[in-house]
Amino acid sequence: MSVNQLTLPLLLLIFLASCASAPRSNKRDEIEDKLVKALTWQEAHPIFEKNATDWTNGAYYTGVARAHQATDNPVFLKAIEDMGGRTEWKPYDRYYYADDIAIAYPYLYLNEQRPGIVDLEPVGTWIDDHLEKDHEWKQGTRTDMRVILWWWCDALFMAPPALAQWSALKNDRRYLDRMHEYYTETYDLLYDKEEHLFARDTRFVWTGAPADKKGGSGKKIFWSRGNGWVMGGLALLLDKMPQDYEHRPFYVNLYQEMAAKIKSIQPADGMWRVSLLEPEAWPHGETSGTGFYTFALAWGINNGLLSKKEYGDAVTRAWTSLTAIQEADGKVTWVQNIGDAPRPASADSWQNFGTGAFLLAGSEVMKLK
């Protein structure tokens, strides 16, 4: 799809937003300008793994939703509305696969802002099937890594925030309770309580056996974007979770444990490396993991879960590095391509979910006092 194929209303909104913001100079407006440019470029360069409802688009438009929430700029909301018109408000069709509901987050956000536009039935059907319909991943009968419903840590970004939104919409905490059951299964399977990080999946879980997968220096392998998915997902989840929800302390504690670890291993230039405990393996920074961490840490400061005195510098350094790699036309680069383990990125690599992470980061950084 080329820029000429974008809808005229969206192009017009982008043009007006750019014109209106050009002469402004305060820090908040400078960040908004960068977010609008990122949106403009990404809308003109769509990329889908499968179709417009896949997880890459879900992550991207989640960033678009949070950018609107932070700026109230109608260009972001219009982008979601146009996207939903193309997708007919459907998730992807694998009811058992958490990735396929990530697209519901922007749908449900738009529904909060403009009730009556979104057809909620496809999302509701998918969620009920996901939580209640039987599947072999729930039975634990597989002989490979797929032994629980959310067997990979990325799933903790893809499904829980949307489920928290749905629970709030329906005023029914049973959705949160079911979410908690599946979330704690993943926690028990993949969370390393010594390192306070998640293995991407069981391939990277350490058991003490000689066959445990190790990096070149013999260290455990923790994927930056994988843990970024978890941290970003926790911020989105806690943002919607009621303060008096009985299991909220579990998520707050997990969030704070991971935040402390992530801050402690941040490189001096602000950009986390693709292999968190072995930064020398690929010594360049990577945008998607860094974007999710920047969003999550800034969200914690803005919501009173982290001290700005302790974490503010980490956020500032990360955001400074992220803006430095954004090109003049808005393109966000140095994004590790689609994968399931640490791999290199480059000045030429970009993905829509990397743009989503950038939008998420800016949406919270601009709120910092």
C-alpha cells in the first residue's frame, strides 16, 4: 500500500496536525510532533505478517491508541477508525493463540472514545472461546513447548491488556480471574526468580542441566523484546486493572521487580541490547525492546509505582536515544525483525510493532512532570 492509498481524511488530518505543530517549541509538543511523524510514515508503509489483524498490527495500533490518549490529537483516533473499517473489527481467527487478540486493544480504546462505531461481537466471541473453549495447549498433553495456553512470554502483552479492557467494559471481574489463571501459568513456567526476567519460552529455561541453552559467554539468554512485551503488557494491564482487584499486588510486585532489573542493566547510551545479559553479543541498541521499557518505566513514574528520582534518568536516556534513531521523515529504525530470540538489528531494519513501541514510549514520556 502506498501513501496515495491512505484515506483522504487521514492524510488531511496528518497534514493539519503537522502544520499546526510546526512552530511550537515546548518539550511536550516536540514529542507530539515526533509521534505524528512516526504515524505518518508507518501509515504509508504498512506491513502485515498475515493480514491487517495480525499481532504486528495489534502492537502498532496499541501505540497509536496510547498516543491519542496522551495527546488528544484526532489524527491518531482517525487512524484506528480507518483500520477498523478495513478489518471489520475482527481479531485474527485462531481463538487459542494470544497473538490474535492484540488488535482488540485499539478497537476497545476507540469504543471508549466513540461508542457505537466498533462492532464488539467478533471480539467478544473470540475472548469467550479463548478463555473457555478446550484446546490441546490447555490440556498439557503436548510433548513440545506448547504445554500451556500462553507458552511464550510475548503472549503476556498480546492478551492480558485486551482482557482487562473487556472486563472493564462488561463490568465483570470473571474475565480478570480467568486471565490471572493463565498469566500465573506462564509466570510459573518462564519467570526466572533469580534474574527477575522471563525466558522467551521453555527452550531458554535454565534447569541446571548441562544442556541448558547458553549465550556465547555462558550466561542465560533473555531476549530484550520478549521481556519488553512483558513489561509493556504489565503497564497496560495495570492501567486498566481496578485498584481493589484481589490479585493486583501480584502484578505490581512483578512489575517493580522487573523494572529494577531492567534499569540495572541499561547500557550507558540508553538503548538495551537484544540479549539482555550478554550485551556484547550484539553491541548495538535495539528499538522495540527499548521502546517498551521506556513506556513501562515512564508509566510507572507517572502512576506512582516508581520513583522519578530513581528511574527518571533511565527514561530520559532511553527516550533521547530513541529520538536520535528516528529519521527526519518519521521512520523508526534499528528494530529487530520478527523472531523468537535475540537477533541483530540494523539502521535499515524497521517493523510496524517497532513504531508501536516508539509511540508507546513517547505517549508516557510526554506526561512526565
